[in-house]
Amino acid sequence: WLGRRIHGFRQDAANSDHPIQLSNTLDNQLFYSRNVTPPSSINSSWYPSDEWLHNCTGDLQPLSQELGYFRIIQEIALADCIKYCSCRGRSRPNSLNRLYQNMACQHLYKGSRRIVHPTAPNTNPYGGNITIVNQVHAIQEKLDPVSFVRPEEDALVIHLRLGDILENAQANVSDMLIAGADPGWKGNHRKGIKSVREFLENIHDSGAEKVRIIGGSHRRNMFMKSRVYAGCIYRAVQAAGYNVTMRIEGVHPDVDFYYISHAKK
């Protein structure tokens, strides 16, 4: 990822202020790029055939099953924390969950116990406060500049919302990749799962030559379709000739969120 190893936090050290370097084994790019020979230059007119995508899913499905559960450092929902002050889960002291709750949501809590429901009217005036998010990021990058890094300014950053959205979808992975699909439980987000062709069109239109794919699931057991979907997107972008990297597990979600938030493209 950006040519350097990113630090994360071990599950048994979630309350520590100090970064613990993680093994990169499960995120090794070779897992996703095996059987792919990247061209020497970008081919903006190339799109994978249906057969190519079927072969990709067939190759990655048994490998994903073998790897098993997602390696997730902490199961949290950052959007719920920021939007609703619903900052659940055990958090290390300088996590976004902990800092945002302390800085924006104390009127809803008595100690660590929630005393007001997050959807109660007129009780959450600080929900979605981007100024406070930026303040949290400033604290985090100062305390741990090794972990909290920004993407290159000329890189296109793609965020993949993995997990339940894909795992609970009616479509299989090949169909998602070929034609897109409706997400598992967001009925009002028709075709919210993008096809590979749509991703490649977006990348071509951006003019970027570097692509950084960041994704994740907030549930460890929601991995099977997600890992294959992400892996085939990675392979297709690589096969089109782009300088692409991907990380979908093994890093604290705060680190990924910081990275995505500072993308220029």
C-alpha cells in the first residue's frame, strides 16, 4: 500500500496508544494478482469479458474460503458514530470512536452509558460535524504519523463498502461484476453495487494512472462474496494497465478512514 507497510493495532491491544506492526500475509497483492499479467501501458479501451470475470470468481472463491474470516482489527461503524453519535464498541483511547464521542456527543451520555436514543428529535445537533472529524484527524496524525498517512495527490482512491451489503445481496459475485446489483439490505439504492465496467469507466474518466482501492467489512464473517468481488476488481484494474494497490483487511478502520478522507481524487 503506497510502497510502504502500514501499522495497525492488534485486537488485544485495542486500548493501547502505540501502533503494532501487522503481518501483511493475507493482504499480499500476489493473492489477488495471481494468473494476471499486467500490460506495459494503460489500455483505456480494455474491459473484461464475461468469461474473464467468471474465471476470476472461480479462481478466487476457493482461495477466499481457505483464508476464512476477514482479519478485522476492530468491528465498528464509523458512519453511525459520526452521523448519530452511536459510537459503539471497545475503542482505544485515541480512536475516532472515542474522541468523537467525547468531543461531540457528551450531551447524550452519562459516563459511558447512553441516556438518549440516537434518533430522538433535537438531541443530536453535533451529528455529522466534519469540523470535529478534522480535529480528530489532526490529533491522530500528530500522535501516530506512521499509521495515518495520505494518498499521493495524483492517485485515485476507490472505497469499497464490503460485508453485509454484498453478502446479503441476491446476486452472485459474477453477476455483480458483470452487470452490477442491488445491495443486500438497502432497497432504495438500486444497482448500488457497481460492475467492473463501471469502475473502469470511472477510472478512465478520472485521468489517473494510480489507483488505490480501500475497502472493508465491519463483520468478520461477512467475507465470502466480498473478498472475491474486491479481488476481481483489483485484477481487472491491474489487467487494464494501471498502477493499483488494494487493502481490504488487516488495518484499523481509523487508518483507512483517514486515508480515504484525504484523497484528492
